[in-house]
Amino acid sequence: MKTIKQLVVCASLATAALGLTGCAGMSQQDRNTAIGAGAGAVVGGALTGGSAAGTVGGAAVGGVIGNQVKSTH
């Protein structure tokens, strides 16, 4: 069962990632990286029970995957 602290951390990371996607100067690849990092942080934190290492590791992996995603636009 998740604690309030874990839910707040996950929601904060997701909000920060979504906020970064709105930056006008960001390329599509930068936005994909930010989205991937945010999603990875949420998933990593959730899978490891909110541990800092899991959250940071998930953000790193998600950022790399997001960076490598090719846009169809």
C-alpha cells in the first residue's frame, strides 16, 4: 500500500515532467526526454516502494528511452 509521501513524490515528478514539456524552446527530442524521465521516475518509484534509488534509476532509464524515440512529425 502506498503512503501519502510516495503518492506526493510521484505526483510531483509527473507534474514537473509535464511542465517541462510546455517549454517553447524545447525540441521534440528534449520533450520526449523529459516525458520519458518523468514517466520513468514514477514507474521506478512505484516498483521499488518509493525508494530514492528506484526513482532516480527509473528517471535515468526513462530519459534515455525518451531521448531515443523518433518523432513521426
